[in-house]
Amino acid sequence: MALRVTFVAAAGSSSVLAERFEDDRPLDRAGWSEVQRVAHALLPLAAADLRYCSPAPRSRATGAGLGYAPLVQLALRDCDMGRWRGLTLREAMAREPEAVDAWLADPRSTPYGGEPLPAFIGRVGGWLDTRPVEDGCRVVAVAEPSVIRAALVYVLRAPPATYWNIDVRSLSAIGVAGRAGRWSLRLEGASAQAARA
């Protein structure tokens, strides 16, 4: 029995310069325009058997804007970044360069006082492993790029440092298939996803 989960990255928020840690800003006009531009390609995913989103405002708005009517999942929240919440990596580096260097060198470290990266990856992976499994069941989950990176590290059973080597773009979609403890990455074009949704 295999479950198919498609992750959709939330639309961007006002700053296009850099992703913010635990970004809780609402979707702005540029974000809404972005959703409208790609809705035709992502709308077929609304036919998924189960539709979820992270609790972040821009994930909820993206899911609603795409017609998914998603159910909020707390396990899909962003990593708890402690005192770096709301900062970009560049801003954190300007304030605490040695702490950022330590964190990038050792994903288990938490110089910001929050959740360790391996725990974040495990939390997101635990959510994935506990989805109801019915053969051919289709799930769509709208989440922040950081959450999708964590899910991919988990699915690939990659070392936590791999998290930094995955670039998830706004409104991109990526699929995984399998069941608890046995996942594989699915790469498809937008037309193939639309046809199978």
C-alpha cells in the first residue's frame, strides 16, 4: 500500500530578498498575484483525498487561494528558531556571526535557543509517517519551504546538514510516495501532476 503526498511551497511574502525564520507575516499583494499566476497548474491538486497546510498565515492563505480548503496541521509548523524568529539568515549573521557559523557547522546545535534541526526533521517526518495509508490515497500539503526541506531530508534519509543543500521555490510542488519508514521521492512535471491529481 502506497500513499502519495504532494508538498506545495507557500507563496512568497513581502520580502523577496530572503526567507525569514518562522515567518508569520500574511500573504501580501505580490504573494496573491503569484498564487493567481500558477493556480491553473496547481488547482488539480485540490482533488486530493486529504488536504493539509502548516499553521503559518501564508501557507493557510496559499492553500485557500488554490482552492484546497486545507486542514491546519501543527506538526507542519516551521522550526522553532528562538530569538532568531522573524530574522533572515543575513540578519542573524549580522547580529551573531559566531552563533550562526556554529549552527551551520553542526545542525544539532541551537545557539538561537530553539528546536534543533534534527528534531525539526523528525517532527515533520513523524507527521508524514502517521498519515492514513490507503493504496493510491492522494494527499496535498501546503507548507513553508523550510518544512518541505525537512520532509525531503527525512524521506531521503539524508544527514541533517543536507537540509542546507535543498532549494525550495515559492509555489513549487514535489511529491513523495510510500508509507511509514519507506518513502521515495517523486519528480514529475506540472502536467503529469495535474493529470494524476
